[in-house]
Amino acid sequence: MCRFTLYLGPPVRLSTLLLDPTHSLIRQSVNSHERTEPLNGDGFGIGWYVPEFSPEPAVFRSITPAWNNRNLHNLARVVASPCILAHVRAATQSSGVNEANCHPFRFRQYICMHNGDVGNFPLVRRRMLEGICDEAFSNVYGSTDSEHFFAVIIDELLKNREVGALELAAALDHAIHRVVAIVNAYGAGEPCYLNVALSDGTHAVVSRYANDSGQLPETLYYYCDHLYESCETDKLGSDAVVVSSERLTESQTWKPVPPNQLIVLSRGKAPVLIPCGELYQQRAA
């Protein structure tokens, strides 16, 4: 399973999340604390927004391990953004280690990354793509279950003319329902583990989801405070939020996202927790 971190708030340098914390994402790439296998060395990716230049984000991905990529370290020191999504990969389901399979994935102004598995993906891969629109289908470049899942999210997003925080959350919630239904029908009901982060640069939603009765979803935490109380720069204000697979620091302020919940973020507002399935049921009703 992979590890990821999402940030939404005032602009901070990439290094604030990737390098500086005691358990930064780069440290998680070589020594994850909450996985049986501590290495996440099958590539990495960073997506970040610079809204004064473009609504569409920049994405930098590589198949090298994050811990020894000098370009990543150099970029992280000098690039700042108000919305950052970062991912270190541990390849699963025998998907290839190539750049197209590295997260995060992008479509227009949206970025998506995933930690987990779509159950029995080889059996359901074709079924996942059958019901999506051409534009969503054309955005699949690699072979991962994660990017196929993102295509289902795109299909949901394109049903709305305007997308805010709740519409973003509803698209993710509906995609979870659609994919789990496909796996139940064609994938022998294998469990799905869907910790998925999705953002448009202004809003974000992250799921902590699994339908395995014998195992909790992958770990996920959120944080709304200063990361470095002794540092005069790169402090996170009260309107900043970090959501991460593992705690970046030893602070006791980190809170776990409850199992099978969505955490919904809007710039300048407190995080909102919504049970997975609630937004889907509201539309179905």
C-alpha cells in the first residue's frame, strides 16, 4: 500500500510536507511506520497549484524512489503552493513501475491519488471502463487500478456544470459505490481499500474506506495546527489542513479520520466529516 499527503491552506513550500517534518513523506517512503512493509520505493509524484498562473496544476512524477531523487529535493526547497498533493508508491496487483502508473493523476483542474486496492482488479478492469464517457476513458494512460478508479470519478464530475466541495465529495462517494458494485458483481466480492484524495485546488475530499469486515481501512489522519511551533516560516495557520496516511510529526493534535468516512475540505473552513454512502443515498433518494 502507498502513502500520501494532501495540504490545503496558505502557500507553503513543498519541503514543509516532504522534507522537514520528523516523519515527512520522504521518510515514509523509506520507513513507513504503519505498514507491514516499510518501503514505498516504486516511484513518487507531486501535484501543486499556482492559481495566479493557471487553474490547472503542475505534476512532477518519477519512477525513482523519493528518498534519493535530487530533483525532488531541489524543487521542494523553492516551490510553494496553497494546495499540494504528494504520493509515494508501493506497486500492487502486479502493475508496472513506470511513470504513467505513478500518482497523482490529473484531469483538467483535478488531481487524484490513491492508497489501497480495487478488489480483483484484473477481473473488473474492463467493466470499470464500460460505463464511463469517452473523455474519462481517454484520460487513462497507465495500467493501475487507481487511474481506472479516477476515470470513474471523472465520469461523475462531468455530470455537473459547477463543482464545489460537496460536488467533489459526491463524485468520490458515487465512484466508490459504482466500483464496489462492479467488484461485487464481477470480482468475486473481493474487498476494496479506497483511501482516495481528490482536489481542484480550492476544495479537496479524502476517503478512508474499506468493505473488508475483517480489516480496517488504511490509516488516515488530519491536522489543523502549526507543524513547527519553533519555526518563524512555513507555519500553518488555523485555516490550513493536512491530511496524511501517517502523522508527519509527533504532535498529539493529529486526529484519525474514522473508518468509512469522507473528510471534506474548503479553503478557509474547518474540515467536515461525512459517512461514505451518505451523499450517494441522498442523490438516489
